[in-house]
Amino acid sequence: MQKFTFSEKKTLLIPNTNTFRPPLDKNGRPIPPDDLLRTFGKIVTAYEKKTGKPVPIPDQKFVGWIKQFCNQLDSGKTSEEIFKSSLVNIL
Amino acid sequence: MASIVLTPNEYYTGLVNFILFMRLYATNTSNRQKNIVDVFASETLEFGDQKVFPFAEIPKVEDYSLTSSLLTDKPIKYAEEFIGDPIRKKISLSRIEPFLKMGMMGASGLQTFSGYILGLMESAKEDYLYGEIMSDLINWTPAISTNKEMAKKVDLLPTEGVTDAEKLNAIELQNQKRIEKAWQKTFDDFSIYSDVFLDVDNAITGKETNFKSAVNLEDLIFIGNAEYLNDRVVNLMATLLKSEVIDGAFKRPVCLKVPQRTFDGLNASSTIGFVAHKYWYQWFYHFVFMGSFFDIDTVRIKNVLHFWYSKGKLKNLPASKLTANYITLP
């Protein structure tokens, strides 16, 4: 079960059902959150290396952000810190 | 190098598009268990608007004769079946604030957000397709009935009104044996050349044909109503799959247990199940397209999933439906 807290007043709990499908690894297991972002990074690197082309989505700034995210995770920052410092949060 | 900072618009659209890219190129090789809808799926149509399935009759075996000639023209009769005409469907969904908040919180929020993107719309699609597929299968009635065995009845003893536990057990055991025997006979019969399981008429006067089919075990699918998939039938399947002639390289038949509720919901509670060629009933995508944009005015992500597909049964592939027929006790 996934647990999220938006504030001290409200906690959102999401049970695992068919309507919640976390991205899976090649063995069919859900990828843990931090690993998911690392997987994003690996996919970008592998795709660019294999094809010599950028990932075929229009949002290249997002692709750069993923790479930056992985580097910052490797340098010891937590994902929450990276989110706070690299997203303009309007919510 | 300056740090990259994303606006919500860049973040959400980038994330959704990246997940879709990843789904297409990276994670669709995952070994997750196939669901019932996947079992009936065949390859996505690469181009064109329909699939063509040709089939030909079996040539006759003749006696040797000195007067016969190679020059005598003996054309093989040939026919084609088509599955096409796309059924065009779409699902639209606006993602609301709690989901967006979730996606902004951190890596775990992003993972959940991704899970929902993959999950909600696909679930709606799967739910819809399951209903369509089951309705097609369960309501199937062969077009030809003369000299055919596509609709078979299995005589069962009724348990209604029987309260004595011993008698009840005896009746249920007898019924299990009858169902098991009917399954066994049906898939045994599939292995020899015959037209009794084909919905093709070979006896049209003046247009006689010799369309026949035999199917190996590995090409079969067993679709069973859970209500009638008793221990004996399950054991039969297990024996079948553990046979010594079957090694690791053997492609096993597909054994599918469909919840009883599905049959009850379609007023087909007495249907025991089907034995068929695994491609007898199939559906396939023409294409699947999912797009999204982040509407900053309403703070919503608007997603649309288009799925165009075709479905159909092939008359030249064998199929048989088993139905329970409760007889009156003497």
C-alpha cells in the first residue's frame, strides 16, 4: 500500500489493485520510487547510446531534468530535496 | 551548468510523455502474468485495415491407375476469412488535484502518479474488452448444426432437493466424472482430421468441399466455467500438463478459468466451457494512442486513450461448446 501525506490533516492511502499499476521491472515486480527515477535515467542513457538520437518526446527539458535528478541522487540528495529545488510548485 | 528547474506544465507533460515512451520501448517486455483479455489478443495490425486468413481443402487420396494423367486439372478449393472493420473507442479523463499534488511530492509520489497513468485508463479499457470478449464467446451459437459437434450437451444429475449428504456426494462425484469424460473426449477428438468442429458446410449440393482440421494439444485453448471446473477436471488438466512426453520445450495448451459470475451474468449458467483452437476467437489492435496536456487554467491533466480494435471468430478453426443438461432422476 502506498502512503502519502499532503499535510498533517490529510493522508492518502492507495491500496494495490488493478487500477494502480506501478511501472514494473523485467521480472514483473514494481520498481521502488528512487529506483524508478534511476531507471528513467538509465533508459534515457541507453536509448541515446543505442540510437545516437534523443529520446523521441517533445519535452527535452524534462529529459535533461531526469539526468540532473539522477546525478543529484548519486551525490547524496534525497528525492524530496531534489523535487523542492527543481520544481516550481504551484500547488 | 545551470540547474534545470521545471514549471508544473513542463513537469506533467514531460512526465506523462516520458512514461508513455517508456511503456512503449522499455517496460512492455515485462514478464507479468497475462490477464484473460491478453490471452485472446493476436498481433497488432501493422498496416491495412483487416487480417486475411486463408484456408484450403485437403486433397483426395486416389487409387493408382495406369490411365491417370498429371494433366488432369484438380484445383484445390480455397477460401478466405477476414477480421477487420475497426471498432473505434476512446477513454477521456481529466486528472484532478490530489493526483497532481501526489506527483509533485517526491519520487514515491511520482511513482504512484505513474502507476495511475498506466493503471486507470488501461483498467477501463480492459474492463470493457473483457465484457465484449466474454459476451462474444458465451453467446456463440454455431451457424451449422447438421452432422456437427460444436454444441455438445453433457447429461448431469440434478442435486436440487437432495439433502442426504451421502447421496449428494455420490451425485456430485458422478457429475464430475461425466464432465471430465466430456472434456477428455472433446479434446481427443480434436486431434484427428474432421469437419465436425468446423462451422463450415462441406455438403452444399454441387459445391462439395473437403475442409477438415486436426489440432495439436499445444494449439488448443480450454475455457472453463469455474462452476464446473471441479477437482477431477483440474486433475485432468494437471495430468495432461505433467505427461512424460511433455518436456520444458513443449508449448502448453492454454487453460483458462473464467469466473462463474461472468457466465451467470450472461444468462449462461449451464455452459460448462469451450475447447477451441487458440486463435479461433481473437481480437487485435489497429492502434493504441494516448495523449495528454496540462491545462494550467484548470490545473488538470487531460488524457485521452484511443484504442481501435477488431475482433472475430474463424470458422475454419475448430471449436466446441459444452453445456450442462440436467436430466430427471428416475
